[in-house]
Amino acid sequence: AQRVTQPEKLLSVFKGAPVELKCNYSYSGSPELFWYVQYSRQRLQLLLRHISRESIKGFTADLNKGETSFHLKKPFAQEEDSAMYYCALSPGTYKYIFGTGTRLKVLA
Amino acid sequence: GAGVSQSPSNKVTEKGKDVELRCDPISGHTALYWYRQSLGQGLEFLIYFQGNSAPDKSGLPSDRFSAERTGGSVSTLTIQRTQQEDSAVYLCASSLTGGRTDTQYFGPGTRLTVL
């Protein structure tokens, strides 16, 4: 079955500390993976996608096919990073499977 | 240009009533998606449109749910005989072609409360 798992509902870290938001997926083919973010009172928006191998707002995510993971990382958390983060898998054209999300709280 | 818009932003209804939720996608986007966001459930895929056609309705939770899209643009999600478990935020998204690597652009959502 195609599935995205985000094991942490809530992650609290102090400002300046490293952050890792976990995402594991279940898919037998070649995955397209994404991270979407929803800041308070804003709409859900794309943060980054694995195919672009980009760093956005200091966040990076590496696809590990062996571990079927796509964890989101940032070396030094900032208060403005506090938001809801969703990992998503696109197994085929038009289909998206989202995880249940992780709420990140960055404490001052 | 304008992003995806949804109306109403909030809807409170009584159990058993019908509701209609509207989505205006980004102009030129051929793909349109409806999701349901419930507390602790993440985003649940409901239905996808390519143009006016809905090749995948597999996510609709029951036959009380239906959706249509006209003119390759506006879409309406209709819930008949609403139940309390229908309470959620309903999100609409559009993308340029529906391709696997397309970015989905989300609307602000409609918060539905069924009393």
C-alpha cells in the first residue's frame, strides 16, 4: 500500500537547535516526494521537492531509498519556522498522498 | 496573479442539510483537487479533476459527496444530508497539468461545522 508516515505529531525545539522532521514512505516505484508547510493563518504551500535538490529557508531533505525516508532538516531552527509540516508522496500522475503532519514549535 | 480562492471561508450547518463548497483555481490550471483536513488525520484526498473530467473519485467518502467542475475552471463540492463527522476543513488545490512533479497551489480552505 502507498503510504506516508510522519511519526511525530508535535516537535518542540529551542531556537538555534537543529531540527529533523521525520517522513517515511511506502511505495514500490520511484517516488516523487515533497514537503509542504502551513504557517499560522496562512494557506498550505510547497516548501521543497526532492527532485529539485534545493534548500529553501535553510531546510533540506534527502531521499534515502534504502530507508524509504525523506526527512526534513535544518541546522539552526528559527522562531519563524514554527508551523505545520506535511510530507507528501506522488506515486503517479495527479495523485498525492499526504502524511498526517508534524507541528513544529520553535521555542525562544 | 490571484491564487486559488474558496468560498465560503466558514460554513455552519445543521445535520441533514446539504452544503455546497466552491473553488476557483488559478487561471490556466487544468488540474484541480479536493482534500479534507480533519484534526489529526492529515490531508485526505477526495477527488481530482483534469479539465472537467474526474478520472479519480476514489477518495469520496460516501455517495453523499459529489463534485463537478465546469468550463475547466470553477469546481463545486456538494455534501448532501450532512453528518457531524463531515465537520472538517475542505481544501482545494490546483496545479498546471496534474503531473507528478507539479506544485499544488492551495486555497485557504472552507471550515465546515455540522451541528
